[in-house]
Amino acid sequence: MNRTILYTILLLAFLTASGFSLYFYHQSQVDNEKISVMLTSQQDLPRYHFVLIGEEMNHEYWRLVGQGAKAAEKDFDVFVEYVGPKRSNPDEQLKLFDMAIKSKVDGIIVQALNDQFTPLIDQAVEQGIPVITIDTDSEGSMRGVYIGTDNYEAGQLAGKSLVEDTKGEATVAIISGSFDHDLHRLRVKGFTDIVEQINGIEIVAIEEAAISRVDAEEKAYNMLAEHDNITAFYGTSSYNGVGIVAAAKSLKKESEMYVITFDAIDENLQLLKNGEINAIVEQQPFEMGYTSVEKMIDMIKDKPFDDVYHTELSIIRDVDLPIRNHQKDGDS
Ligand code: BGC
């Protein structure tokens, strides 16, 4: 081989090796940059990851619960993953609960609608994941804390308001959100325990109507058709009042009907303003969401906590609306 060929080969080899070196040097710089971006963003991640499982995402009450929890994120260095079925579906809630346990999140906040939630609550706690029940409790489970309405007391409050507003004279129909769910059972029990003490009040019908306005309207319509002496309705969940009013209107009975229902959602407040609903039992969904995150942090950090936090309850009538609106304007 002559010298020129040899030098050319050596030169080519040198150039190729330098090219590779430069390429790998550049790549390592890029990779280092990626790693440092990843590390920085990991440092920026919140310290805790909680899952909050509600009953129905497409619902004003549950949106407020979610907003409360989200508002607590920055105060407590938490990311709250807010999940739930689009429409009420306890089986789907149970699946979401199971997934949260398998993902080993730092805490689970769940509405314990019925007994099927108890084994999952216990399983989570046994695996070291603290659980808080919200809106509906599971007293017999290993949950650390319950945050929400005292549902029996809420039923009593509704009963007392009906007695007061109807001067103790009424033929009553009840629409429950569900016969199987504890919170609705307690709201009915609290109510009947009060009104049954009053001679002029008689309960003539009770039906369940999921938590949808369509169901409530159908049930109220059938009840009114069957008992034409009904003068008052009590609804135990947010959209019952809307359904009751629609049914009474279609049978032209709205002017003589007394209606009391749950939750200060916009539609109910509008019906109260129009005089079509007479009283609303107000719960505090935003506060429930916020406090659930706050108390979960207390549990994790071994700070003292109570096992039950009952949020405030009140009755709103049309006379209360101006003060309420005034307070709201003051807040904003
Ligand atoms: C109850 C919730 C329920 C909602 C549905 C509220 O009054 O507290 O449990 O999901 O009504 O309408």
C-alpha cells in the first residue's frame, strides 16, 4: 500500500472518530439538560397525591365539593385528583376506589354511599392509605374521619321547617334520593321522627327517585295522580325539588303545594325566588371539599384530629334571599 493511500485512510478514520466524539458529546449535553428539567419539574410536583371520589361529576353540588378540595391544593402542597362517574353509579365509584388503592396514592377521600364501600375502606387503611369519608359516612369502617352533614339532623331540620311553615297541617309525600343509601335513609328518618309527633301532619306516600330531576318528576307526578290530597313534598336530594315543581305544574297544583328540598344550587334558588319552592336545606359542599384535604394532611402528619366534622346546616326561605345576595356581593 503506498503512503498516500495509508494517510488518506488514517485521515478518514480520524475525521470519523472526531465526528462521533462531537456527536456523542452533543447528545450527552442534550440528555443532561433533559435530566435536569425532569428533576426540576419533579421538585415542583406537590408533596402529596390524594384521590377524591364523588357521586356525580356533572352535578353542581359535586362541582362545589371538587372546587373546595382544589382550593386546598396550594395551601397544603397537595394534588387532588377529583374523579367520579358522569351520572350516579356506585359500581363505577367502587372501581375508581379500587384503582386508587392499587395506585398507592397518599390519601383517599370518598363518599361512602352504601355498605359495599366498607371493605374497600378497610383494605386501603390496612395497606397504609388513610381514608376520609365525605358527604356520606361509613361509621363501621376503618375510615379516619367523616366530613359532611349530620344527615339525621338535616332531616329533623327539614321536618321542623315543614311543621313551622304549614302551621302543623299538611298531607305529605316524600321523595328520597335512594332507599339504599344511608344519607337519604337518615334524612327521611330525621324528618319522620319530627313530623310524626304532629297530629295535623300525615305522610301518605314515599318513593325513591335516584338523584335525577327526570326521575323525581315522574315519581312526583304518579304520587300526585294517586293521592290528590297531597299538600306538601319533601325531597332529600338536590334535584328532587326541580322534579316536584315540574310535576305539580303539569297537574296545575303548584300554587297550593308546599315544597322543601335539599341544596342551595342555582336552580333551587331560582325556584325559591319564584315562590315555587318554599324552603331549602343548605349544606356546605365547598367547605366539605376543603376540609377533607386539610384533615387528611393532619392525619398524615400525625396531628390531632376528631373523627367527625359536621359541616353547618341551615334553612333558606325566600325572605333570606336578599341578605344572602348581599353577603355574596360583599364576598366578591
Ligand atoms: C347529597 C349528595 C347527592 C346530591 C345529589 C345532595 O343533597 O348530599 O349525596 O349526591 O344531593 O343530588
